Amino acid sequence: MADHATPNLPARDFQATSDFYEQLGFSERYRDTGWMILERGGLKLEFFSFPDLNPLESSFGSCLRLDDVHQFYETCKSAGLLQSHAGIPRIVPPRVEHWGGTVGYLVDPDGTLLRLVQN
């Protein structure tokens, strides 16, 4: 296996987090009282319990590097995520950034920012 990193993100409620990400194609692979792992293809997200997190004050974030960022964005829209620059949760459509890469943004129900970066 090649070197890799796995984001460790907060979850106020593992079931609510699992349900949210399941709509986006993730499956639960592991859960105990303090840790949960979700996977979608080659993506893996690990969550730790943080029941007192205030989503409006969260500074957690990560990048998801995707082979088809536009397809993932459409999956998010089909799941009913609000396309907006404000609110929690929400999705911001991918666009070409000043440095030439294509990036979209997803904010989950716990206020975690996931940058959706085209490989």
C-alpha cells in the first residue's frame, strides 16, 4: 500500500454523520463509541466523537481529491444539499481557481469544510 493520509474529523452524532455521508455514497466500515470510519471507493474519512462541537465555530477541514469532482458535486445536489455560500450543510459548485485547479466545497452538518479538488 502506498503512503496515504486519512482525515480525522469531528462528529457530534455518529448515526447522523453516517446517514449524511451515506447519501453521498459513503459506507460505514467501522464504528465503536469513540471512532467511526466511512469509505467511498478510494476515499476514507475517519470521525471522532465530539458531541459538544458548535458547527458554527468549527475550524475542521480537509481536501478530497477526486477523479471526477463534477460527478461528486452532482451526487451531493441529488442528495438534496443546498447549493449556497452560507448555511450548514451546503455545497458550492466546482470552479477553476486562480491557480488553475478545479475546486468545489462541501460543508457537512458538523461545520467541517471539505474542499473537493479535481485530480
